[in-house]
Amino acid sequence: MPQDMPPTGGYAQVQYKRNVPARGFKPFYYMVGMHAIMAYGFYKYFHGVREQRELAREKMWGRLYLTPLLQAEEDRDQVRRYYADKAREKELLGTEQKVYNSDRFVRPTFVYTPSQVTQ
């Protein structure tokens, strides 16, 4: 009896690995996508920082320009209160009395106190 010999061309390969198809994209495409998203995010971030800086500068200059106007309004209010106090004092006392011993102007201060003191 002749010995069994391999077929001509050899035996077929023994499949010992799983043949699972790859799901999803290749890692290179994920890296490209991630870098594109990050580049867009940095672009938006830097434009946002620039806009915030511009708004802060505009706010600062607006406050600088409004300060004299607000100071003038406060001065007008204090003058109005001063003359109203003088008129009220004249009405109550019948005559104007000097509060200070000099003619130097002393800026009036208004202090708001609670109506009832708690202990």
C-alpha cells in the first residue's frame, strides 16, 4: 500500500484566526476628524476672546466718558438738596442761621439710618 502523500499544491491553509470585518473608520480618519474639530474650536475661542476684549475696552471707555456727566448730575442733585434744606430751615425757624463758624463750603453728607434700632 502506497503511503498517503499531500495533494499536489499542498494542503489548504488552516484558519486559526477569526475573520471579523473591521467596523468604523480607520484610526487615521478619526485623528483627522479630531484635529479638524479642535482647529475649529480654537478658531472660535480666539475670536471670542478678541470680541470679549473689545467689549471690555468699549465698556471702559464708555464709563470714562460718562463719569463727568454722572458727576454733574450728582452735583446738581446736591445743590437742589442744599437749597431745599435752606428753604425748609427758613420756613421752620423764620431766619437763616449759620451752622459753621466759617464761610468755607462744606459738602453735605447724607447718612441713611434705620428707622428702628435693634438690640
